[in-house]
Amino acid sequence: MNPKSKQIENYIEAHIEVYLERLRRACAQPSISAQNRGLEEMAELCVEMLKDIDVDAELVRANGPPVVLGRVVGDGQRSLLFYNHYDVQPVDPLDEWETAPFEAVIRDGKFYARGAADNKGAIVSRICALEAYLAHHEHLPVDILWVIEGEEEVGSPHLDQFVDRHADTLRQVYACVWEAGGKDARGRYEISLGCKGLLYVTLRARGADTDLHSALAAIVANPVWRLSWALNALKGSDGRVQIPGFYDSVQPITPAQREALAAWDYPESETRDLYGIDGFLGDLSGERLKEALIFSPTCNIAGFHAGYGGPGSKTVLPREATAKLDFRLVPDQSPEEIVAQLRAYLDAQGFSDVEIVASDGEHPVSGDPEHPFTQSAVRAAERVYGHTPAVLPMMSGTGPVHVLCGQFGVPIATAGVGYSGSRAHGPNEHIHVADFIEGIKYIVALLDEFAA
Amino acid sequence: MNPKSKQIENYIEAHIEVYLERLRRACAQPSISAQNRGLEEMAELCVEMLKDIDVDAELVRANGPPVVLGRVVGDGQRSLLFYNHYDVQPVDPLDEWETAPFEAVIRDGKFYARGAADNKGAIVSRICALEAYLAHHEHLPVDILWVIEGEEEVGSPHLDQFVDRHADTLRQVYACVWEAGGKDARGRYEISLGCKGLLYVTLRARGADTDLHSALAAIVANPVWRLSWALNALKGSDGRVQIPGFYDSVQPITPAQREALAAWDYPESETRDLYGIDGFLGDLSGERLKEALIFSPTCNIAGFHAGYGGPGSKTVLPREATAKLDFRLVPDQSPEEIVAQLRAYLDAQGFSDVEIVASDGEHPVSGDPEHPFTQSAVRAAERVYGHTPAVLPMMSGTGPVHVLCGQFGVPIATAGVGYSGSRAHGPNEHIHVADFIEGIKYIVALLDEFAA
């Protein structure tokens, strides 16, 4: 342990109130990308908070809200990328919040606010860590390039434009500290090394010009049946996706990845209780459950809407039916390939009448548990959290890992201050204050790894 | 022709503005049974309008909204039943209405309002007809018993209670002038002699306690998939219902019924144009198309709702999925038998988790084209419309024919003021003003048949 490390930990503990006030200030600024609300103000607040700790920060403008770009020149040979996002999810259903989402409140050792876990807690923990480190060292042991975007919650539609302009810099980065993460349902810290990809499509079937009396179902085709049959062709009750070629690009799990998966003690019963389910999909458990969560692609119906949905009965033959599907992809599936396979398959199955509208997808990236950067992240976590963290080669969710890092071969490791009960995206989002403090110490410990 | 008949026709034409104002008043009162909206007010308005023309009218109360019961003592040996309903369908999707659904508007010779065709236009046409007849005759040539219920659009769940209390009277009725009807796409008048039955069910599949992040679709069952697979088990793309026993009770078409069907010149191309479809279900045409429309049972999805349906994308694993289905039944299928078959089949197919909520169904009734009452109805139509009407042994829609008439052996013939483009149940419901006037004359002509 670096001799100054204990001093820094004491310094952090002495500054808790200051740090919580910083977090409160960051969470007080609404910044909902889906509603284009408060993004400019939040970006400016990020710049101000970075400048306050002597990080050279600017707003990079292109299409979409500005990207906050920070730079710190250190004395090491390497450059670390920090990736975060300053936007948050919408706050509805508002009436389920116990306190207002943008008025941070601490209750029972928990800090409640929209963005506390996802992702402002992580941003502020990093700000506090850099400040604490620089209060005890003349320089950081690495250069830092810090990217804080404002559209992560809507799929980072303009991040590729930023990346294109900064590709030469990004290519030379050693590794990236990814935006978020935290603890599982048993309080164990988790580090993820990648993200599943995503393809989001809207499927639509159309019938007559208008809704008709359902008596006509005897002679007029019903688009709800058409869409239901088309969906059934995509995936049957065995759970396997039927689109030809869908699994062709799926890469085998490497021995190191499988070893990491085996070392992961997944909290099955706690997770079932949390979600209120009797069992997992297909009665999965143990290694197969973990493998499905981390390495299986999915074909999920996120919404299906057609016809009458009100109280009582209405006998109508609906004019159209719409389903929204998300496919989570694993290496080396690509959203462009899958949407082409989907179109060809629906045509071949007689569903050329079913329209597909695809949004820009994201490519999957999985990581290497044996990479030296992963090992640094693990050692830092062991020091701060007092246990060996779980290492997940890929998280089950999606983020722009490929566009920012994966395409340049830059490895990532997540670092966040949330936990499995944080309700990111939901009402009453919160973090434990203790996890926020540990998150600050973790970033310091990670910097120490590079000073060694 | 009765010598006074021409005088009555002139009288009707001189009173068009008064009659349209009556209809406007009836349509201005919302009366949506599915939402329990305005039913009491509408029932009282019916009583008031009947009393205004000296019909002895009262509200009969039991469970559900009141039944309007009117009586006129005539000088004939026979008693005719008039059946109508004062309730209407919900008005959604509201934004597709060109004018507000309960503010009647006349445009281009058409009268637009929810209920114009189904069924307030028919009610008001009968009121005007009785008034016009009694302005020229001392008595009606028949006794009239007039039943106007308020739950037809939700399957008449309490009409059996009314019928039980008035069974002795209903049993002695000669025949019934059924609630609605009108013209086909070529302007030819149609008379129907029965109704398909109905079974309406809500199917529901449930997943986790709350909506989850869709990344969890890798390990948590999605109720939208469950429901979609269950639906697919009910009916495949060949259109045949897969529920074992579903077709077992279907009776053969009688020779007289088949003759009536053959004489029916179904306006195929006009109907396709009207609905904006390229072809009929399964490329049906000719005799098979007519037979399907009149004599085929159906399994229709009236609504399917689950998860996210807003703009853009939301990656969610929905907590539940709900579908509403209507089955149109033909003699001698029974809703009680079909729902039992449905439950057994879903269980056998592994869908015991899919909940079924069935509403009270309705039994099917088909009629005899050779019955003397049918012939009277045909002659009246020939006089008013100037052509031989189509006679349909059963209509493709549903009504409580069995409970009110069929179980007592009372024959029915429809009489209404709509046409195939009336959009009953849909946005912009309307009738032709000219059809409304002819509908009044038709009731007068039918009364004349009994005076002869």
C-alpha cells in the first residue's frame, strides 16, 4: 500500500459532508435525455465541478446535447479513460416516489434521488477521488481523459460522432473505467468487463383502413393474429430464437471467462425474492443460469399494443398491431446482420406484410478476466471492499462500450456506487452513503495501482 | 297499399327536421355500458321520448342499468315485440373522430354521432313511425311490447333476469322486430333472422412483481411471450380454431337457409373498397365467402396490451400481458361449453399459468327464411326500398336473440337505418339521413302488413 494511501482514506472520511453536498447538487439538476430536459445546464454543471478540482474541462458540441470532455495530465506513461453520463431516466411514475426525485434526501444511511446510482453518484465519486488524490500527490500517476455524455439513457445516438473526431486519442488509451456498477444482492462488489449489444425493432401489422366490428373477423384478416403468428415464428416456447443464422456469429466462451463465471456466487434466492418470481426462465439454476444471464442473446417483447385495452369488453377487429422487441446481442452478433436476418426470415415465413422499423443498434463487447487492467481493478477492489469481487466478462445490459472502447481494443472495467436494490430507472432510486464513500476510495486505490 | 299509407309518407317527409332533432337529442346523451357512463340518463330520456308519443313506458329495475319497457295496445290479434338497446360502444380512439362523438353533425347527407347506426337511429325511427301511424289511424294494427335494454354492447349480462320476470308475456309474442340492420355496400336492404352467439374472454399472463430491466429477459420469463404462444396454440395461420371440440356442435345449414344465401348478391368488391383491403381472409370469395360470414364461428383478438407502447424505445420486461378475445358462435355451439374446452386445452398445452376471465356469453340463433313473418318483412321492404331485400338466416354479429326470443321459439327480423359503411363501433359512426327516413317508412309498412 502506498504510504500516503491511509492519509487519503482519512482525508476522504473527514470530507464526507462536502462530498455529499456535491452529490446533492449534481442530483438537484434534472437532466432527462428522453425529454430533452436540463441537459445543457447539467453539462455546464459538470464542467464547473471538474474545473473546481483543476481538471481541464470543456463542452464538445455536435448534434445532440454537448459531451463534457475533461483532461488531466499525470506523470505516468499511460492514459486512462473515464466514461460517465450526466443524463438520467424519466421519473415517472412520479406518485411512487416517497420524496421528490430531484430533491436529494438521506434516510437510514441511504441517499435518495434520480441519478444517485445511475450515474451521478459515480461521476461525483470520481471527482472526489481525484481531488483527494491530488491533495496528497503532486500529480496523478496516469493521464486521464474523461468523457461524460448526455444521451446514454436513450442509446447514445450521437456518441459515434464524438468518437470519430477523437479516434486518435481514444485509440491510445490504456483502459477505461466504465460508468457504473456496484454490489450484488449479498453486498459483494462486481466488476464487469463489457456489455451486451442491442437491436431494438418495432414490428407492425396492418389490416383494414379502420377498426372494424369484430363480426367481420369471419372474412377480414386480423393484424393482431398476423403479428402474434409472426412473433411465434421468431421464438417458440423452448426459448430458442428461430431466425436462421441468429446464433451463427456467437463466439465460444473463453476458458478465462468461464473460470470467472464459475467463481461468481450468483445470489439466486435473493434475486428471486427481489423480483417476486418462483423460479427462473426454463428452471435455470447454477452455472447454466449464470451463463444465460451473461452470455445468452435474447429476443424480448418490450411491448405489444393493439385494439381495445380498456375495462370490460369491446368487440373490435383492430386495424393494426404493434410490438416493440429488444434483442440483446453477444459477440460477434451485429445489429445490422440480425435485422437483415429478421427481414429475410419474416418474408420466408409469409410475413412480408409485417413491417420492421429498426433503431440504431449497439455492438456487443466482452472482456478478458486475465487482462492486467482487470487484475488491477480486482486488487483495488480487494483492498477497499475486503473481498474478491465477482468478475463478469460482460454485463447483461447494454452500453456504448463498442463505439467508445471495443472498436479500438481498449479494455474496460466498471466502477460504481450502486447495488442490486438501487432501483436505477425506477422510483426511489438510491445508493448507500457507505457505498458512495467506498466508491471514492476505490478510484483512489485504482490510481494507486498505476503508481506502484 | 293501405289508402292512408301515401298520406303517412307525406307526413313523414314533412317532419324530417323534427325527426332529426329527436335523433340528435338521443345521440347527445353518452351511454357507454362498458364504462357505466350515462346509462340512467339515457334510459330516462327513452321513457320521456316514448311518453311524448303516448307509449305507456316505464323503467324496469333489477341488477344492471334499467330496462325501458313500452307498451301500446292495438286493435289486432297479435303482439309484436320491438327490441332495441340504448347503450353504445366506447368512443376510443377519440383522436380519429372528425367531430366529437356526442355532438351530432350532418355533413354531405350523413348524420355523424356515436350511436347513430347502433342503435339510437333505429330507436328514434320506430318512435317516429309509431307517431306518424297514430296520427293517421286510431289504433295500431298490433299490440306492441317494446324492450330497450342498456347492456347490449357488453353482452346483455342482466337481460335474462328481465326475461325471467316477463317470460309469460314474451312467450306469446308473434314475432320480434330486432334492433338494427340496414343496407349493404350496394345500397340493398338486408333482413337478418338471427344472430351468432358470443363468448368474450380476457386472457392474462403474469411475470415478475414489477416491470424489470429487459436485460433480465435472459433469465426471467416474459408474460408477453407466454400469452403470444398461448394465442398461437388457439389458432394458427390456417385460421382453423385448434381447441378440441370447438366445431363438434356446429349444425348443418338447412336447404332454405342455403337458398337464401345463394340468392344473396354479396357486394365483394364494394366491401373490399370500403374496408381498404386487397382481399378477404384466406382469399375467400363467392358462396364460400358468404357462408364464412354468416355461418362460420370465429376466434378474434379484439385487443392485446402489454409493456411499453409509447414513442421511441424502452427496454422493459413487462410484468403482465392481457388479451381480449371474442368468439362468435353458430348453432348449436354454447359459450359455456367453449370456455370449458378453452381452459382444458390451455392446461393441456402447458398454459395453466394463463388466466381466463370469461364474461357471460350469448347463444346463437339462426332463422327460417320461409316463416310467414319473414315474408311480411320482405314485402314491407319491397314496398319501401323498391327491391327484394337480401334475407340472411343469421347475422354475422351478436345479440341476445336466444334469451329474448330464440328460447321461446319467437322468430325475428332485423330493421335498422345503417349501412355497411356506418362504422358502428368505430370512429366517425354515421348513417345516411335518407336511410333514416326510409327506416321510418319501413316500420309503417311493416305495421300495414298486419292491418291487411
